[in-house]
Amino acid sequence: MIFLTVGTQFPFDRLVKAVDDAVAQLALCEEIFAQIGESSYVPQNFKASQFIDRHLFDKYISQASSVISHAGMGTIAAVLGCDKPMLVMPRQRKYGEVVNDHQLAIARNFEISGHILVANEPQDMAGKINQLKTFVPRQRDSQHQVVADRITRFLTEISVKQTAK
């Protein structure tokens, strides 16, 4: 089963329709289940629910053979934490889906690192779904200590500056 999720904050009709069109084009044998939020587009080729609770969301990720999603950092981290192949379509400012193109940058960085596949436009979706079948994501080294050290340095610098005033 492929799990498609658009997140819960904003609708993402462009992604839902792109996957629906790709499924029709490819005649996939694999089942797809989607969490589509408040999308106005209703998929014709797979089952979907607007919202699911966190427990069910986690269950779908763990049971999925792969995940298709927007390029939200929380979703990417959850999927990579389960070592699942992932295909993302970043929300884009030019389509009014977000206020800036941060998801393009997130997707690009994770794709360059070999962790995910990216389809920036709907016409890319069918080919990327085909790639997803054999894609093996590169293992992610989360480097918790590096992040903790950086935060500690930042807080120390702020403290020193405030003490000097």
C-alpha cells in the first residue's frame, strides 16, 4: 500500500490530482490510501479521507510500502524515521500553496542527499511513482549532538551579549 498525505494545515489539490492522474495512467496494482485534508479535488482512483488521527497516521506510514507527500519537514522526518521510500511534491508560492518556497529548498536538499524523490510538477508524477517502486533511500544520520551544540552556542552568545549590556 502507498500512503499519500498532504498534511493538515492546507489543502493541496495539485498533489492529490497529480497522483490520481498518474494512477490512472499507470494502472497501478498497488492500493493507495490518501489523507487529503480539505482538498476540494476528490480522487477517482483511490480511497481517501480528509483527516486521520495521529495514531492512524503513524500506522499508515509503518504499513506502507512507500509514502507520497508534500515536502513538510515533519512528514519527511516521520517517513525517513521508518526507513520508507518517499516521493514529495513541494507546495509552491507561484501556485498560492504557501507564502514562500521553503518546501522547494527542503525537497531539493533531501533529494540531493539521496533520501527522497521529488516531483516538482504534476507531469513528473507518473515517472517518479515508477522510480519509487525500486528507490532505496539513503540512511539518514540525524546528528542530534551537532544540533544540540549549535543551540547551546547560540544561547551562550545571547547570554553573553545580554550580560555585557
